[in-house]
Amino acid sequence: MEAIRRIHSAVFIIAFLSTLVASPPLLLAQAWSVQVDRVDPGDVNIEPAFRIAIYENLLVELAKTKQFKQVFRSGDRNASGPEILILKTTVQKYTPGSETRRAVTTVSGATKLNVRSQLCTRQGQVVVERVVDGNVRFFGGNLRATHNLARNVAQALEKSDLPAPTLAVRESK
């Protein structure tokens, strides 16, 4: 009986310690909040509906990851303090697709988006920069590409190593 208690205690301690070892990156990332700036069309002729859809989908997908303490909209007055990163998104390529062509053939009609996403400190220091694609090839509306893009951006940021907030603020001064 005593041996079983010791084994249970040892298993509990090992599980607890492995959780602590695995947790610091998550805790470090959650020390940051993010403010999503409006999507910059860059030199690309992209419809306003697509820019708005990218922006709204980014807000939703970043909140779903629970990577950040809070997700703020551009211009939100509550977004203050040094622990805020600003997500800047610039469209680099846009290929409008056709839902009808996708439904008829499987080789044409894809809607494709390519953006450059940057996480920056308030002082303008780039912390993370990624180029991400989003598209809809087979089924779904054209705006589905914006959802896929936002999901890919959120996943790319989730895989990125963010510095400790105090280190990023100190370095930029």
C-alpha cells in the first residue's frame, strides 16, 4: 500500500514538473496583448470587402488561439501599456477567384491571398515577421480565403517565439 502511494506521488510530481517545464513559453506569450491594425492594401487592387473580412477574421482567429492576454481592435482606447504588440498586415498579392469556375472545374477559379504580417512594439521594433498565404481552391465562397488566411496568420504567430515584454521594451529605449 505504501509503495503504491509513493508511485502515485512520484507520477504526480513528474507530471507537475513536466507541466511547469512546458508552460513558460505559453505564459510568456500570454504576457503580451495584441492590437490588430487595419489591413494595408499595399500596391494591390483588393476589394474593400476583402480587407474588412481579413481584419475581422484576424480578430476572431487570434482570440481563438488564446496566445495573447487580450486582442484589441485598431484605435481601441483600452489598448495601452508597454505589453502591447501591434499586428500590421500588408497585402502583397491577391488573385480574385470565381465560385462558379471552382464549382464546374477543380483546376481554376481559386481565390488567393498573400500578406506580410508584422508584430511590432509601440516603438516600431519588429518582433515577428511572416509572409502567409490564404486561399480557397475547391469549395466555398471567395471570402473563405480571408478566413483561411487569418487562421494561417494566427497559426504562424502561435509558432513564433515572442520575447519577454520587459526585454522588448528595454531594448527599444
